[in-house]
Amino acid sequence: MLEIGRLPNERAALALIDYLRGQGIECQMVHLERGVAICVKHAEQVEAARQAFFDFIRNPGDNKYRQ
């Protein structure tokens, strides 16, 4: 598993993980002492996942994360 980023809470992480999985990116959440890390299973999906992570950080309220 390769970490693509960290979020302060599980709720936000779940929204992003659901989106990534919908895009065919295998990932999971890892609980940390403070917040959670988003980790991707396959190295070839890391770049797409990181881009999605940065898009999420810029606009977490986007409707695409609520579907």
C-alpha cells in the first residue's frame, strides 16, 4: 500500500475513498494517531489517486464526492 495523503477525519476520508473506488482505484484508510491516511494498493494507480486527492482537498464539497 502506498500513501497518497492524509485527512483530519474519517468522514472526509470515506467520501474520497468511495470516489476513488468508483474510479476503479483500490484503496483503503489507515487510522493514525491524528487523522487518517489514504493508501492505494497498486503503484500504477498512485498518480491518478494523488490527483484526485488534491482535487478533493481543493473542493471537498463537490457533488462528485457525494454520489
